Amino acid sequence: MHATEYEVRVPVRWSDQDVNGHVNNATIVTLIEESRIQWLNRDAEAQGLLLFIGPKVVVSLNVDYTNPVTSKADLSVFISTERIGTTSFTLCYRGEQGGLEVFRARTVLVALDPKTQKPRPISAEEVAYLELRHIPAD
């Protein structure tokens, strides 16, 4: 784990597995989403950053699956910020299970105005929150 990554422990349910005993690729995307909600909604709200719990939309998603995920152990998802733009930002995810990397992912999210559902500028407070977990791209 890099010092600036946010770590979320996600329980993997037996029912998340497919017939091969591996967690389905679409379920991995859901676990990534659950991790992101923990950081950008629950943690942000706990720190008083209420605007960030408003609507955001994923406009791009890329996942590289490096090893199978099973229900035998919890999954650790490490989240970092790669880029912060005017209305969008890029998050990187790294999944580990049993000390083994199981996926790498990246999402681009756009912050939306709750009334118009159009892109809105990311506030200075949101930028500061995202910068706490910033790891520049390689």
C-alpha cells in the first residue's frame, strides 16, 4: 500500500462466485463501486464534505483482472486519485486478496449539479479531499 492510498476492506460473499469458483468480473466492478462509495460518500460525509455525496457519474471504466478472486478471504481495495480536472477526476483502484494483486482499475467520474444533472465544477474542498490520495500517473 502506498501511504496516500485509501484502503477499503470488502467482504466477498460465497454467492459472488461463478460456477468456476471465481468472483464474476461484473461483481468485481460492483465491489469497486462499493469501495468508491465508502470513500467518496461515507468518509467524505464523516469529514464534513457534504457536497461530494451528491451525484457523480462514471464516464469511463477500465479493469485489468490479474488473478482470480474467491470468497475465501476479504478483498482489500486501495484507491488513489490520478487526475483532478475542472468537472471530472480519475481514480485508480488496486485489489488485493491474500497478499496477491487481483485487479487494477481506473474510473473517470464527473461531478453533477443535483438540480440540472449537468457537469459542475469540483469545489476547492473536494479538490483538497481528492489531493489527500493523489498519486501521479506513471
